[in-house]
Amino acid sequence: MAVSPVSAQSTSPDADAVAAACGGEVQHDEFAKLPKSVQFEKLSCFTREAAVRFNRSLPNKVDEATTLERVNANGVTLSYVYKVNIAASELRPGALEAFKPSVIEKVCTAADMRSIISVGGRYEYLWFDKNGDAIGSLMVDHCA
């Protein structure tokens, strides 16, 4: 399986273009043989390039209440920043916690995202309310 930086998000960047910008895809077994510092640089390049490409088409309304505002890269972590069009105080208790398993499932069933996680990449999800106050976060750094 090749390691390529595609996301399950509907606005995902072109994986081939991201990989090409970072020196091309790397087969999983080849990647594991690279020095850790090279692995980190390769994954960091993937996240930076993916964030740049994502942000070209953002903000993007995901559903009636949620907008993907921006995507950030921090090392091997690709962070998706969402704005929800209600105040945090209006959220039902536990609503976000109930939603998190479906996000994890979506990430872990997307072969390309699972591949990135398997070599040390991470996907972070951050939710903010209409006032810019943090609602919650989720880090997906492993799959069962």
C-alpha cells in the first residue's frame, strides 16, 4: 500500500499532486525503512501541502450547522477547524461526544487516511461555536 496524503473530507486535495510536491508516494514497506527524521519530514510535507490545497477551497459548508473553516498543518498532524453555527451553551450535553465515534470510523475506513496514521500521521478535529469559543476536539492517531 502506498502512503499518500488524502483525506476523507469532501474537499480533499488531489493526493497525486500532494505526493508529487513532496517527492512522490512511498510504498509502506519502503517508508518503514527510511530514517525516522526522513519519515517525519515526508509526513510533515504531506500535511503542509494538503493544508495549502484544502484551504484554497475553504470555507466549505459541511451541513446546515457546520462549516469547515480551515485546515492547519503542524508537523505530522493535519487539523480540521470547524465552526458550528450555534453557541456552545445551546449544545445538548454529550452531543459532540456522541458524534466522535462516527468521525473516527470515517477516518479509519478511508484507506489513505489509515495508511497515513499507520506510519505516524495524525488527524485532529477542532470545533468552535458561532462566537469562536472552543466546543471540543478529537485526535485520531490510531485505528483499531
